[in-house]
Amino acid sequence: MADKSYPMTAEGKKKLEDELEELKTKKRPEVIDRIKVARGFGDLSENSEYEAAKDEQSTLENRIVTIQTMLRYAEIIDSKAVAKNEVSLGKKVTFEEDGDEETYEIVGAAEADAFNGKISNESPIAQGLIGRKVGDKVTISTPGGEMKIKITKVEG
């Protein structure tokens, strides 16, 4: 049994399920075929193609196990069960810092993608925002220093 649950949105769970299906039905057979072809190149002790294919297979199988574990212990968070103006997992939050406005969606660690505005619920910023409401002024400690922000909008 896992010590940890994996909070995520329903959308995040669906993406993981799709990725798992792709890995099992498309990527895994491709890697197996590459291993078969590489075996035909002769001596396996000096066969770089074989070694590369086996390494890729190991990485692929590890990812499959990781996704299966995340899905098995997934905790789907319903942001609609939280007050409309309260920050929670699955909601987009807009805040001001020194006159600059930033918007992030707070998601589970499995679906975090900072470049697309999705931050993990385990990140310092999300931890400082979760449970707060529109209008709250918050000081958040991050590795880059303290942030003093004001929450201006919550959606979701």
C-alpha cells in the first residue's frame, strides 16, 4: 500500500490514463521490436543499439509502474466543493505582486506544468495560497525569497 495519495483533477487523471494506454499499446511494442532488431546485430556485449533499446525499455517500464501507482492511489479533488472565492486544487488563482499580475492553476504534482501555468499543490506558492480567499494578502516563502502578494481572482 502506498504511503501517499496523489491528489489530482479529473482532467489530470484522464491524461495519465491516456499516457498509460499509449505507453502500453504503442511505445512498449516499438521498444520490443527495436530490441529484437538489435539482437540481430551480433554480439550483445558490444551492441550499443541493444543496450540503448534495453535502457529505453527500463525507463518505459518504470514510467508505466509510476503511472499505475498514481492512478491506483489517485484522489480526485472536486474544486466545486470548495467555496467559490477560495483557492484550492483544481482552481485558477490570480494574484498581484509588486503591481505585476500572475495567474496559475493549482494541480496535483502529477499534472504540474509551470510553463503552461499549472503549479503543483506541493509547491511553496500553492501551499501559501491554498485555503486563502480573494482579497487576502499573503507572504509566501520560496527558495527565491519572500513574495508578498494579494489574491485578486479565483476561478474554477
